[in-house]
Amino acid sequence: MVYRCCFIYVFVLYSVILKCSHRRIELEEKHLTVHWRHSDTRNVYDIIHGKVSIKEQDPAYKNRAEVLPEELKRGRVFLKLTDLQLSDGGTYLCFVPALGIDHSTQLVVKRYQIRGHGTGTRLGRTLHLLIPLSGFILHFI
């Protein structure tokens, strides 16, 4: 099952949460394998047989990428990326081999400027992407 989805626009230093699939993933933890990739080749995050594996993680994502464990328990795979950089822009792919899930999301990272009151960067914002079957909703916190 191949999903080609959304464009997400975020700002440098923000955080973003990417969703792997439109449906719940129902596998025993020991059988769950998930691969997140950036532009096909950069290893962002892996779960192998239910265990986090960062052995082959691209150093650019160290301490900036995580799968949300509470959502994983509910059968939903979300990847959270923090401290976004311009180089984080591109296509993110999520694979769940046991279920044939192949999902992509296009992330566009822009510089953020405050105009009229000096310049600077706003910190600590997270963009949640909620994708119901009928479309998608962006929710800012």
C-alpha cells in the first residue's frame, strides 16, 4: 500500500510531527519494524522488531528524531523532529514492511522572521499534522 501525501511548511528551529500511515498499525511489538528515511538515503529513525535502533542513524538526526511511544502503543507511528534546519527539508518516507506501508510526506522548512519589531526567531513551537481520511488539518501549539 503506497501513500503519497502532504506538503508541510514549517520554520527553522520549530518542531514537526510526521504521521506514517492513515490507519492503525496492528502488529505485535516484537514484529513491528518501521523505517523512516529522508530523501530515500538518510536514515532518520528505525524500529526493528519493536526496539529502537539508532546504530545506523544519520548523525544529523541524533537527539532530534524520536517516535512518540504513547502513540506507538495505540498503533500509530509518529516521527517528531526537533530543532529543524533548512537541510531538513525534503521527502520523508516511512516504511512498515510487514504491512506493505510506504508513506511519503514533503517537508518544506523556511526561515522565520519577525517583521516590524526587530528580527529574531521564535522557539518552542510544534506543528502537529493530523490527517483524517477526508483531508488534512494543521494544528499549531
